[in-house]
Amino acid sequence: MSQGVKVQLVERDNGFERAMKATLELGELAALVGIFEGSVMGMFGKDVPPSKIDYPIALYGGLHEFGSDGGKVPEKAWMRKGLDKNRADYDRLRASLLAMVQDGRLTPEKALQSLGVRAQKDIRESVEFVNWTNSKGEPVSGLVDTTALRNSIQVEVRKGERVVIGRTR
């Protein structure tokens, strides 16, 4: 007489569902890093001249990032420089943070905030006081005359249009 073998199928979720949910949620989230609307020099700088207290810092930052027509103010690419030099580090950090999200050790929002704070640090460090020359070889004043530009770089995490983690200064 042969004996039958009893087979029982047991399905266990070892975190796959949670990992998939967390990964999909990342697609709806964004970390914004930069100078936000409404930022003025007086909010972030020290020793800002009274004539520049209400000056929109994004105009100043954009002018120095991209330069002016005619080259009177040369392109300095200070934001892009800060990000580009650390691309490999961002890839490693992103992979590490994703693993932490998938393991349930970190929320997707906090992971993006961490990535944004790293980008914020790198951009701030790329702001230098340097004397530049324009397209005609003439000296042009440096990028930083107060701490306003460096300090105005902030991080915000959004889900769609809704802010889920407010600005990190």
C-alpha cells in the first residue's frame, strides 16, 4: 500500500507588498531644491544693504547661474556645478534610501527630504566668492556679497501640488 504525500501551499508576504507600495508612492513625490518664490535678500543675508532688502533673490541667483544677455554678467552655473560634481554620490544615496523605504525603515517623504538636503548642501558649497571676467575679459564682481544666495537654497517635498514636508532651511 502506498502512502500519499500531503502538500500544503503557504503564501507568505515577506514585505514585497509593502516594498511595492512604497516604491510606487515615490512616483507621486518630488523633492524641490532651489530658491522659492517670494524669497528676498533680506530674509537670508546678513549685512544686506537697505536698497537690496526686498530684492528677489531668485533674480540674482538666476542671473549668476545663466548670465546676462551680452555677457556683462557671465554664466557661472553655480547650482549646476554643485549638483554635477556629485552625481555618483546621489546615485548611491538614492539606492540606499530606496532600500530603507522598501524595508520600512524610512518613509518615502523622509527619503526624498534626505536626498534634497544633500543636494542643498552641495549647491550651497558651490557658491563661491570669485572674481569673474566677462566675454570681453573685463573683471566682474564676485558671486557672493552676502550670505543671502547661499542661505536661500531650500528643500521642500511635495506630493503632486501639496507640500508634505515644508521648507528645510
